[in-house]
Amino acid sequence: MSLKLLFGFHAVTVRLKVAPKTIRELHVDASRRDQRMKQFLAKVEEAGLKVIESDDDHLQKLCGTHRHQGVVARVEVVQQARSLDDLLDSLTEPPLLLVLDGVTDPHNLGACLRVADGAGAHAVIAPKDHAVGINATVAKVASGAAETVPYFMVTNLARTLKELKERDIWIIGTSDDAPHGLYDVDLKVATAIVLGAEGDGMRQLTRKNCDDLVSIPMMGSVDSLNVSVASGVCLYEARRQRMA
């Protein structure tokens, strides 16, 4: 059985909420008894789980970082949709997908997953050779979203975009030199929003496979946004249109 580590209150609390029986070991800092820890331990008790009391050094060795907040869990890997096709076949509403081209920083990916979960995106897609996978840091930053948002790493991103087009999913890329703005396009239809890494942007082949390009209005002195912030702007505009 495949196991992985989760750490931090958000990530472990989400697992407690959605799949408590998959938690095999739960380590907590015995010296931490503040209100947040008391509330967390109450949820653990409600779930019928036992904790292993540890110290900060042991927790740091378990997860490889001091940013564990006093909570580390060894959990079973939760199986999500086995493939992108399976996921798309199961949807009963127009897909809303986030495509990340060249995002290799785990903090950025974790933040993008958190935004995708909040905005109700159905999946996040990235190329295997230009992306970071789900690791403990990603899960920590994602605050539980790594458990709920399907993340598909594909061998050939350009081919995947073409396959999405065959499903009548509109591929919207983001670029500073786009012919029109984000708020000028219809995002209520089946849509995949494509963002590149901050600075480099999308690769040229990815850009060529977009049906349309849009820019995010920038009203101040900075000329770009962090990729997770840009993801939030785009996904929530799509959600706003779909809720209108």
C-alpha cells in the first residue's frame, strides 16, 4: 500500500474531513497545547484516531522541514480519477481546467491548487518535463487542495491541448501582448485556461495551440503577476461568469 506524508494543520485537517480512515499515523508536537492544537485534537478524537506524541526534532526529521506546525501524518494515497479522459467523461457541466506550462516551484503549484479548489476548477494539467510533482511542500502550501483537485502530468502538453480541442474545450492562453483582455471573452463554455511560468511565460508550441489569447489588466507599475495570483484572477472570472 502506497503511503505519503502530509504536514501542517490545513493539509491534515482536510484529510481528516474527507478520508479519516486513510490516516495510518498521526504525530503531534507534545509541547504545543494552544487553542489551534486543542481544536485540531478535538477533530482527531471525533474521527476516532489516536495520536503519537513527538517533539519538534522528530517531526522535522519526518517531513524534512521545520514548517510542520506540530502536525505530521502518514497517510494512504487517495486515488483520484485515473486519467484526464475519465474525469472529463464524468462531468455534467462544462469543464473548467487550469493548465500550467513551466511551473516548477512547489510553492507556486501549491498555491495554484488552492486557488483551483476554491474556484471550482475540475483539474490542473501540467507537462511532466516542465513541472513539479505533488510533494509534501506542495501539499502544505495547497492547504488540503492537493487532496481534492486532480493533478494530471501529461507526457506531451501540445498533444493534450489538441485532444481537449477535439472535445470542444476552448483553449485560452494568457499573454501580456494578447489582442484583448480577460473580461472580453466568454468563459462559461468548456474552457482550459493556460498560464506559463512567471517571467518566461508559455512555451511557443503551447502558445500556438491556444484558440485565443487574453491579457490580465495591469493598472499599476508592475507588469506581471505571480502565476498563482494570475490563476486566481482567471479562474474566479470564469466562476463569476458561470454564476451570473
